[in-house]
Amino acid sequence: MLLLSESEVRQLLDLDDLAEALSTALATLAAGEASVPPRIAAQAAAGMLAAMPGYVPGLGLAAKLVSIYPGNDGAVAPSHQAVVVAFDEATGTPTALVSGSYLTAVRTAMTSALAARALCGPGPLALAVLGAGIQGAAHLIALSHLLPLGEVRIASRNPDKAAELAARHPGARAVASFEEAVEGAGVICCCTDASSPVLEDGWIRAGAHVGSVGSGGELPEGLVRRGRLVVESRDATAPRPAGAVELQGIDPAALTLLGDVLAGRAAGRRSPGEVTVFKSTGHAVEDVAACAVALRRAHGLGVGTALPLG
């Protein structure tokens, strides 16, 4: 069994390879050709432990265990911590244990960036990043990699964190409020752990694209009703932990699958003024894809530590 540490995963996850693998995985999922049960979780007093197994033909068989502890401030431990175990799809033998915290952050951000590239209008576009934690930082990297961006504005409930993140990215600047960040933006990324909406529907201009990865209900109801909703899986309407807070009660048939858009089976932006909303719940096929990229490069470069299981 091959062990990949967090630092090794950071070294191995090439962004272009990751984007390609994620596109394949999401298209396969939308076509009904992946095997992925809804996410389950065990609840502890301060958080939960979720299990996310998945199989994507051509990419692999893997399962992620991720603990989600919103109260963690990041000083002692991040809010999301994970490991991924890969298995040989022919024999079922465990083949790798992969650190999953950075993997989770970057696969989530790159999925958001793929959605934005497929659904946005022509660039360069003003970007608003709401939240300056791990996901805000990862989204800034992924979106900058895939999209032609103009002005970049970052806002956080912790102004110091917004300033710190902006200082790491040339051209980005921290602003005082979420409303100021969103004003006139063509791409808006909500990356918070807020339990209530962090923006208002009236702030969103016609033709904007909004992405949301928060699990606590960071999108306003008006925006959910107004926007064209795009998701990884129609399980996004299921009760938590599989689904999203904002999509409870939504007809699954009304949702567009991101994989269908990426595969050309569904339209991207349908009109210049259309408001699109990508609500991410995270998906096991994304973990399978990211794990496959890391392991392919690890084997090619001789990275990792062999662990005997017998």
C-alpha cells in the first residue's frame, strides 16, 4: 500500500490534469455510469464523520473519510480533515492511503472553477470571493488558473484574513463587506461556513455566476428561486448530509447537472442576462478523480512510502 502525505499530495496534484480528470468524472456521473451511494455521516458532539465511497470507470475505486468540525478555528486543526483509500477495482485490494485535506480543498475549488468557466459570460470578469479560509484561498488559485479575470475582491467576516489572502495574490484586494465585494462582479464564490445567507439576491447583477460550497445555507432563497441551478448530482436536494440546505424542497428535475454541461449534453450560458448558480455539495467522484491524478504522478515520479499490510 502506498502512503501519500499532505505535502506529497500538494506536489502531485497538477491543476490541468486535475481539471481534465474532474471533467471526465462529472460527465461520467451525469451519464449514470459511475457508482456512488449518497454520502452518510456519523454525528459527534462537535461535528461529524462522513463516508464517501465511489467508483468511476477509467479513474478508479476509492472511499474518503472526512471529519467536518465547523468550530475548529484552524489554529489547532482545520474544519475539514480527510483521508482517501484507493482500491484495485479488479481485486478489491487496498492500494493507497492518501492524505485528503488539501485534496478535498483543491478538488472542490477546481470543480467550482470548471462550473464558472462553463457558465460564465465572456471575460475578463470581476471576481468576488466571500470567505478567506482554506476554500477561499483554493478557489482563488483554481479560478485564476482557468478563467480570464479582471478585478479580484475578497471579503471575510474576519477582515485580517481577507487582507492576508489578498496580499498573497497580485491584483487582489480586500474590501470591507460582502456587499462591496459582490457589487458588479461577474463571478461570485461563496466559501464560508455561515449558517445563514451571506449575500442578498438584489446584489447580484444580471448575467452573473454564483458558486457556493458552504454547507450551512449561505445562499438567499430569492437567488435560489431566480437563478438557473447547476449541481454535481441531484442528490443535492436530499436531506443532509447528502444534500444542500438551500436546495431542500427543490424538484430534482429542475436542476442541471454540471457533468452534462461539461460533456456538451446541456447548454452552458443560455442568454447574456441569465443568472447561474452552482451549488456544490462535494462528491465522491471528485475524490476518485483527484486521487487518480495524485497516484498516477506518484507512480511516475517514485513519490510516496510503501506500507506493508500483510
